[in-house]
Amino acid sequence: MSQLRSGRARIQSTAVILRTLAGIVLLSSPRAASPAPDGPMAGRDGSGDFDFDIGEWTTHLERLKHPLSGSSEWVEYNGTSRVRSLLGGRANVVELEVTGASGRIEGLSLRLYEPEARQWTLNFANVTDGHLTSPMIGDFQDGRGQFYGQDTFNGRAILVRFIVSSVTTRSWRFEQAFSGDGGRTWETNWIATDTRLPR
């Protein structure tokens, strides 16, 4: 258990450092459900930030076939995403199923809100190997979500960044990028555009 806490603390520390370097400043918001506490964790209540995503979506996915290799070969997939709210909105689960010429991707993402930190953790599992990736940690500011974490890719330690943007009632965009040089440069390798299915 102490190793898990230690690993989680390192990930949170990295996320804070990266956000500071990127010049992201937490701002309080009139949407906050209660007054923000004083101190470094002060900020807006983001527990409803993923409410827009609840429901069913068509998903168009573009994936860089060989990340961090210098390759520019992209492959495309189409399918669906289903998102269900859990625990009164403090968590949700995403089921992704897409297919393309390069095969099929089935995955699950569990998103959990941490009220004290006012941040989300995003935890992804690909059913191919049945393993959860390292959690991504972050929040939304001005309608844009940024999440950071650490992982390994082909045996290398890397940093990972998720960006949620262009959010409307009908569609939104998700990007994943890897950095193999400690965050100095980023390579986008996964771009998904979701469009809401008619109810």
C-alpha cells in the first residue's frame, strides 16, 4: 500500500510541475458549489466537468501507428463510445469500441473525481491485455481539460498528456500525446472526435 501511495504522489507531483511549466493557473469559478478553501488546492469544483459526455456517441479515431519512432503513418477507426455516470456523477465509465483496417480496439476508461484535490483521475484499460494504465491526473479550465501522467512505452519511461477540447452539446475532441524527453516536446498520436447519437 505504501508503494501505491508513493507512486501516486510521484504522478501527482509530476502533473503539478508540468501544469506549472505550461503556465496553467487554477482560477476560482462562480460555478463552484461551495467556497474554495484557502491554500494550494484552492480552485473551482470540477465534479460536473464530464457531465457533457454522458450518453452514446459515434467515434472517429485517428491513431499514429508507431509513436515516438519518427513515423508519420496514421490509421483510422470508426465505432461508438458509451458513457455512464456512477456514484451521483462523481465517477463515470467509458466503453470504447472501434474498428478499422488495422483491426479492432476495445477499451474502458474509469474517471474518478477527487474532491480534495479538485482533480480527475482517468484510468484506461485495453481489453487486449486487461491491464490498467497509469492514471492521468488533471482538470478543466475554461472548457478545456488537460491531464498528465507517467507511463512506459516500448520499455521507455515517458510522459503522457490528454487534452479534451472543442466541447459542444453535439461533439467534442480528445487528443493523446507522448513525450520521451521529459515534456520538452510532445508528439500527438491519438485523435478522437465524438459526435452524439440521436436519442
